Amino acid sequence: MKLVILALLMINSSFAQDFCNPLNAREVKKIDLSMTPNYFFKTSADGRYIYYISMGKNLMLDTKTGKQTVLDGNADPVPSADGEILTLLHQNFQQPHIPWKITIVDLKDGVPVSSTKMSAYIGGSYQSVGYADAEGNRQLLYYDEVEKQVVIKKIKKTAEGYVIDRNATQYLSYRNSDLRLPMMSPDGKRFSALNVLTNQTEIYDILPNGQTKLVKSLPFAGGKAAFSYDSKKITFNVASDVQQSWDQLPSEAMYPATLDSTTQIRNVFVYDVESDVVQQVTNNIAGNSYFPIFLGDGRVAYIHKEHDSTQFSIQYSSVPRGPQRSLDSVVQCLGAEDESKLEEMSKVWSKLCTQWSQLGDKNSAAIGTILSLSMKDCLAMVEKSNDPSLGVVCQALNRADKNPAKLEPKKSPGEHILATRCLICHGEDKSWFAKNKVKVMKSVNSKNPFTKMPKGGESLTTQEKKDLEAYLNSFK
């Protein structure tokens, strides 16, 4: 029956579609950089000012006048989302044992005011700053390279400037040292990070008691992500391997990352935390688009380098209009029997459209491309693949578009916990956990750090333990 439906759909399809480039036309503004950018850049909310690192210096480029200004410090020039302050870091590379020096200056219309409002030392980099509260205080989040933890400190506003409240430190990953490249949402309620153990992008809620709660684990090694101004979305780049040699592939947690397109190719994606929709912004099969951020109007900016060029640029792009599909919804529509077809389809796309090596989940960017395909492009690709069984993927995309109400219900709390806190590390089938539920719950309730579950992150709360046990008991 499935093949009959597929055949009928194919009759009305045009196979002249370019399934190798499924993105619609979108506005792309390009600004060339005269100096090679390093591993961090931001813009003002309107995109006029670009703050970036090059040759060991912090720089600010006025895209309207072309004027470039050298700023204080040599790393992480970060404007706050409300445009009121700029935080900058300085590291003495001759004396790496000395902590990072952080400086705060006021901003006026995107331009730093000359007076320094704070100078202090912190244990790490990749800092991000939240909105100010009613008293003008802010949260400062960064990865502490000494403590090997994600840390939040409170920046207090005083009559003389700002000071770090040493009594208000929160360690957000003291039971999970595998998180790197953390970035906080502007509202200070969430942060994203790369889990270097699972190679997944993770989003956490920051709870009032200083604890954290895993919101989502995305099957993408997203590197340094960035939140939208309303804190509802994140944008990140995903690397796809081009060469076969594993030992030469760089780590997403190590910066500056390679920009050799013969090794890896990077593309930019946007993930909506509320709708669970993944959208592809760039579709490079050569060259690199990386370290994306949001502008105030919802557009995305990112660094770009063509495959055969030495020129770097900052590009501004709208998020393409098109199918609003979540990975979970497509997987649900496929069902357990055909779930593997999505990965097979992504490998077909890589084979037909790129020269990427076939390294399984190392090319997760291709799955994001499949989610962006129109029905016509999907069917054209199935025909080109000579594997009619992949038509079930097109049917799943179609059902996810037209019949969202007929999707299977969302995972129960216990099933969600199993998927995001247990299967990530252990990898066993769900049925294994059900058969060994007594052993599992004993480990969940254990206080021994060597035997307790989950292995990474915070221990389960009392309610989460009840939800997990109830789900395991629901198995026949």
C-alpha cells in the first residue's frame, strides 16, 4: 500500500527539483572583514556594529562607516542583549596560570564609553551576560577552566560601577564536567552547552535553587550556540566530515576550529525550544558558515568563508521559510519500524549531493537537510536513490506537515527522562531497562557517585524518580 501511495505521488511530481539545495531564496547581506576572525564574534542588536577577535585583539567594526576600532582585552567582546554594557576578556598568554581579566564598559548606541565600570578576574572564558534586573544586577555565565564547571556569578551594580558578588556563585555542572562552550539566554533562565561525552547540544533550565534541569538533547554537535533575544530559540553550527581519516578531524570543543573545507564543512541551524522545530539556514557543500548569532529582528548572522577563498565575511540572513518540522514529529510519523530510514535518507543525500565521508552520526547536518525538503524534492531524491523503500520518509514528512494532530502523544515524563538522561549514556534498548527496572531504580537512588544513575548531570528529583519508575512499570 505504501508503495502504491508513493507511485501516485510521483506521477504528479516534477523531478527537476534541486533537492541538493532545498532552501528558499532569502535575504543575505555580506560584509567582508579585513582581518581574519578568530573564535568569537557578536553584533549589536541592529547588526550595525560587529565585535570580534583577530590577531589577539578585540575589535569593533562599524559596518555603516567602515571604521574599525581596537577595544580593550583580547577575547570575548560581548554586548549585553539590552545594549547597555560590553564585557571583554584579557588573557596574558605569557602567564597562562593567571586568571582571565574581565572588563565591563558602558555602551551608548553600540559604542563603548571610555570609562571602565568594572575590572575583575574570573576562572574562564566564553562568558555571556543576561538582562539587568530591577536593581541593574546581571548574571554572568562562563566555563571555569580551573574548576572545570559551568559557573554563574552575579554582577552587582553600584554607584561607582559594577562588582562581582563573590557570595553569589552558582556551579551549574558540578556533577557533570562534560559540558563545554556554555551560553546563557538573555533572560538568564536557560543555558546551552556542548556535551563532549555524548557529542550533543544540550539545553538546561536554571532553577531558582541553583540546580539545573535538562530541557532538550539535540542530536547535533552544535559547538557554541547562541540564544535569540526573546530566549526562545538557539542557533548553532554543525560540522560535517569531508575526509575519511578520523585522527585528523578536529574537536568542536577546541578552538579556533579548522576552516579547511577538505576536512570539515559547517552549516548553520536554528532550533525553536518551544515548537521543537529545527530549521536549516545555510546549505554549504563546500566552505564554512559558523559561530552564528541572532540579531534583534530574528535574523541570523554568522562568519563565512568560501571553500577556495582566503576572505572571511560576516553574513546576515533571514531564517528560510518552509516546512516547520520537528525531528521528533517526523520520527513519530515514521514509527519504530521505519525510524532508521531517516538516517538512510540522510546518507543518500550526502552521497548524491556532497563529497562528505559516510561517518554515521558525524554527519548529522544531513538529517537537518532532510527535514527541510519539500515533498517534490523528497520524491525526486527517492527516485534518484533507486530505493523505493525510502518513500516512507516522504510520507512521514507529508504527515508531519498536514496532520500534526494525528501524531502520537508526547512522551510521558518517565519516557522523556529515559530518553534524555539514561539512553544517551547507556544506549541499551528501552526493553532492557524495563527488564532490569529493580536494578535501574536501585542505581537511580544510590548515593555512590560510581554506581548512581544518571551518570552525568544532576540526580533525578523525587518526582522524576517516580515518573521513571512508573514508565518502566508500564512495560508488559
